[in-house]
Amino acid sequence: MKLERIKCKPLERAKNFCVSSSYIIGCTGRKAVILDKQRNLIHTVEGLEYVYSAQVSPDETKLLLISVLNKFYIVDMQTFEKARVTVKVPYNCNLEGRGCWSFDGKSVFIPVHCRTGYSNSTLRRYYIDDFSKY
């Protein structure tokens, strides 16, 4: 095995990475840095809250950023507009950065937790066009 050290200033403080066929995304908690495959900076998504996990949609037009709190963000990869979705009670405990895209890229699946006397969780589906819960 050969180890290669990659120097990339925009990714220096990233705690986690996502690599797709077109993008490299690094998450620092407060921002997500989007680079192309040659490690050129494309955009920085600012104003995030505890986001350490990113997933690119199957068609690579949207970005799912998942907080460890009770929210997640959807970013349009052409305009870089950001939408924040807050998970409502009673299943609004920490998301712990978990979630994924549907196969068709029209929705995201988020496992949500309810803090009661015991651990209780369920899987929610959010449609991206209107962020409604399935």
C-alpha cells in the first residue's frame, strides 16, 4: 500500500469527506467546501450548524448536508441555493449525520429518533420538491 499526502488548503479543516464522480465535498461543521475532481474550489456553503456529513444526489444536481442536530440542508449544485429542513417533534433528537438519497434522487431518507424512556426511531422520507414528509 502506498500512502499519498494530498495538500489542499480548502479542505484543511474538514472533519469528513464525500467523493462523487464529479465533486469532492469537505464538511467542517459550519461550512461545506465543494471542489471539482482536480481540487479546484467551486463553492463554499456557509451558515451550517454542526454538519459533518454530505451526500451527492444520484444525478449530481443536489447536495444533502446532514447535521448532528435535528436539521438537514439541501443545496442546488448549479445555483448553490440552500434550503434548511428542521425535523419536527416528537422525532427531533439528533440526526447524527445519517441519511441518504433515494435511487431516483427525488427524495431523501432520514432516520429520526424520539427521546422517551427508551430509544425509539423511525425512517422518514422527505420529497425534495416541497420538503414534505412521506
